[in-house]
Amino acid sequence: MRIHSKQIPATSMVIVSFLITSMTANAADLYLKEPDPVPVFEEPVDHLGFDWNRFYGGLNAGYIQGDLTMSTDFDAPNFNTSHSMNSAILGLTLGKNFRGENSDLLLGIEGDIGLMDFNVSETFDVAAGAALDDGASYRTKMDAFATLRGRLGFITGEEERNLLYITAGLSAARASASASGQTGDPFVTDSGWLTGYTIGGGIESAMNEKISLKLEYLYSDLTKDLNVTIPTPGAGGTGNVNFDFRSSHVVRVGLNVHF
């Protein structure tokens, strides 16, 4: 009895071979492929250095140098003169800084007021026939200086402890001026806060997490003057004396506490 075996078609053999190869490759991929890393979400870290984005207050001390120019609308050469203003200044500072996230730029607003002591007085011997008589005199005083300014700065240095900045805003000074046309005449006085503008710049450095020191320069121009009208005995009328406290320069150091 003869047994006949059936032959497997060639097409079937090709399909089986393809399936076995694919399964083997997929199995190898599953074995060799590393799992995808699990994503880790971290909150952004904002400014690892000194925190400038705070209120602050402190003391400042320095030196102010300026010019006083006097002029008249009548013949009085002794009143047409100028003086250099020089005084120490000691004051208080209060401000607030604003810093954007992940930014090295800083915006701020700062105000300060300081006490100073500038005094000038003089009495003249006036020539006969002049508009003023012997004993004509004047005196003037400035005792306070204040500013209200914006600041634009760039934060730099190790642990972001240094601030380079420019500043500009309003300035004001409290002053008084008096004049008399002759001995025995009462002094005529004008006084008040003179206003103007100021510009400058400086550098501020953090000493620890709360305290900073700064060095600052300001230029100030007081655009408002003082004026007094006095009798002019030699001219038989009255005349105006103008006191112009125009430009001044301030150099000072400051100590601030940030909170």
C-alpha cells in the first residue's frame, strides 16, 4: 500500500516565512527598545540672586554744589553778582523696584528729601548818585533739596547683586531771599519751593539679602526763581532783584534696606 504525501504550495511557504520573520523582528524590537522617559515638569525658577523686586528705604548723605546768580532791572552793580553754593546734604530715601520675570532690566520709582545749609549775605557801601544808598544789602538761604524720579537699571554681577541705573525726574529746593535798598529799610522777602528737573545715574550693590549701598550723581536745574521788589532811594522808585538758583550737582552715597 503506497501512501502519497501532499505538496505544500510555494505561495503558502512564502507567506509563512514572512510572518515568522515579522514576528521575530517585532519580538526583538520589544526586547531591545528602551521605554520612553517619563516627562518631569518643574516650575520655572525666577532669579536665583538678590531680590531687587521690593520696596526699600534708607539714608543718603553727600555734597551739593551749585550757582546763585543775582540780577536787577535798575543800576545796582553790587547786586549783579554770583555765588557758588556749597553744602553737605543728609536725607531720607523711599522707593520701589519692578523687575519682570526672567529679565535683567529693572524699573523703579524713588523719592528723597534732604537737609542742607547754604547761606549768603552781604551789605554794600554804595557810591553817591547810585540807585541804592549806603547799607543796601541782601541775604539768601537754601535749606532743603528733594527729588522724585524714575529709574531704569540693568542687573549684573555674581548672584545679580549689582545694579547700574540711569534716573530722571523732578527736583525741588526750599529757599528764601531778602533785599533792602538802604540802612534802616525793612527787608523784602520771597520764599518757597523752587521746582525744576533732574537727571543722573549711579550704581547700587547688595551687601546681603536686605541691605544695599549706592553711589549716585544728579544734575538739577531749578527753573523757578525768587524775586523781590525793593525801594531804590537814589532812583526815587522801586526795582526788582532776581535770585536764580539754576544748576546744581549732587554726589552722594546711600544705604537702603529692602523689604
